Amino acid sequence: MTESLHAHTADVVVIGAGIAGLMAATTLSDRDVVVLEATGRAGGRVESVRQGDYWINLGTQFTEGTGPLIDALERHQVGMGTLAGKKVALALHGKQVDTSNPFALMFRSRMNFRDRTALAAIGARILAAAPFLQLNPDNRLAKRVRAKLDALSASYVLRGVKSEVARDMVRSWAGQWMGCESEETAATQFVISMGILLTDPAKVPNFSLPEGGN
Ligand SMILES: Cc1cc2nc3c(=O)[nH]c(=O)nc-3n(C[C@H](O)[C@H](O)[C@H](O)COP(=O)(O)OP(=O)(O)OC[C@H]3O[C@@H](n4cnc5c(N)ncnc54)[C@H](O)[C@@H]3O)c2cc1C
């Protein structure tokens, strides 16, 4: 079998048309950029499919209200919806679980002293940073904390933590909330979402989401 080959020269070659590759390509769009994608579609883990009257988000659903991603969505005129007024519930073994107090929820489960202490240390790290990220993004301190966390992955909250239960919980939070490993996502996104969830769960529905819904 013969395949047609052609040569192409560019200033920048981006591998992968996931959101990271597309952000890199649009940021560098003043140069000659080529994006190479292994599959037949752009978007990577961002994908919404229509099923009848509904859109199902197979990947990303939520993003928070400021930052380069929101700027890019606005630049590309991607419509945003809100979860305000929508309700979610958690069911376990056929019974609805009271999720109104996430702290109580975590500590109700059976854990030994070491696991509880590790979880408390992780919670303390999240709670120490979260209030700064909820300040006006132009605030100097908020900018400093955001820049520091942007440079770290979410797994920074596990620094020095030996408890496997606590490590599994963080991995599972990242998986549930971000759809990725804690090493793969910026600490900022993790701290904001977990911080708001822990301190003010009522605010969670105000996260914006690309139009289409869940
Ligand atoms: C179910 C789910 C829910 C999620 N929910 C959220 C959420 O609510 N909020 C949030 O912020 N994040 C969420 N995420 C995570 C978010 O979708 C990902 O972190 C993000 O999309 C990753 O983008 P990326 O560009 O780094 O990687 P990817 O989206 O994985 O893109 C990588 C791209 O590179 C391509 N590629 C790989 N290797 C090659 C190669 N050798 N040559 C060419 N192309 C290649 C792949 O085909 C792919 O298209 C969720 C993810 C999932 C799965």
C-alpha cells in the first residue's frame, strides 16, 4: 500500500488537539502553527454528544468563572450555561445520602486515626488557599496565590501524606471532579472546586458549563 506523504514546514508544531494543544495553538496564532491530532476529531477529553433532546458531556463539564480558559471560551464565542437552580443528589445502596455537610460525610466513614489526620492535613491545605482564589482576581494576593498554584499539580496536597486511604480519596476527587489524575490537573482548579465544595457547597451550582448540559 502506498501512502501519500507531503512535507510541511511550520514555526511551531503542537502535538494533540486537546484543550491544552488548542490553547497553545491559539496563544501562538501570530506564528505559523500546525496542530497534529492522532484521532479524527479535535477536543480530546472535551466531548459532548447529542442524544435526542439531550446533550451528554462525556468529558469536561464545569469550569470556574475566571482565567485563561474562560477568556478563550469567550474569544471563541462558546456559549456558557449555569447550574444555578439545578439539583444533584448522591445515592448509596438505594438511599439518598445527606451531603449538606461534606466534613461530616467524610468523617462518618470508618477510618483510623492516621487516615483521619492525613485527610485533615489535606483539607487544611485546601482551605488555606481556597479563600484567596475566591477574592477578586485583580487582587494582588489572589494573583500571587493563583500563580503559585497554577505552577503546581493537584497532587501537591498529598505532599508527605502516607495514608493510602487519603491518597485514594484525593485521586477519586480528582477523577470525579476533573476526570483526570491529580498529577494531570493544576492545583488551582482542584483547590477552587474542593475549597468551594467544603466551605460553601451551595455555591457549587454557580459553576459555569459549556452550553449543552449534562
Ligand atoms: C469524564 C470527564 C469529566 C471531566 N470533567 C472536567 C471538568 O468538569 N472540569 C475540568 O476542568 N476538567 C474536566 N475533565 C478533565 C479535562 O477534560 C482534561 O483535563 C482536559 O480536557 C485535558 O486536556 P489535554 O489537552 O491536556 O488532554 P486531552 O484532552 O487528553 O488531549 C490530548 C490529545 O492529544 C492527542 N494525542 C495524544 N497523543 C498523540 C500523538 N502522539 N500524536 C497526535 N495526537 C496525540 C489525543 O488524541 C487527544 O486528542 C474531565 C475529564 C473527563 C474524562
